Amino acid sequence: MPITVKIPAPLRSLTANQSEVAVENAATVQDALEELSRKYPGLKDRLLDEKGALRRYVNLFRNDEDIRHGRGLATSLAEGDKLTIVPAIAGGC
């Protein structure tokens, strides 16, 4: 069973308008992002900065856990896990 990655609307133009994509053989979040970047060029650049760190305005959840509260991009993945990409939204009065 692959790992499912939920793609937010602002990034779907990079995934042929798919709201979910699958990755295989990803032991960590970093591995999953590498596979995504091979399948969908340009996606990794929107998620990671020039140093390879998750951009400040991007939140990434493994199942229901924010990866920033754990091992970050080194967070382990198992078959059936879901990764959800959530762009931060700023606003105010």
C-alpha cells in the first residue's frame, strides 16, 4: 500500500489537478518529497527552501501529526500513511 499525499488547491497545477497522489518506497518524509519532485517537477521548490528545509509557510502533517513537532523531514513513514500539505494562510483585519 503506497503513501498518500494530499495536495492543496494552490499546488494542484503541478500535479495535473490531482488532489491526492501516491508515492512508493518512501521511508521518510524527505524520501517522499524526492519522489514527488521526480514525478511532479517544481513541487519540491514550492515546499522546500534553498537549504532543503521546509518553507516557513508550508505545514506538513504525517497522518495528524505536524512533522515539525517530531523529526521534521526525517520523520519515518509506513505503508498506508497520509501526508497532508497545508499552506499557511495569513490574514487579519
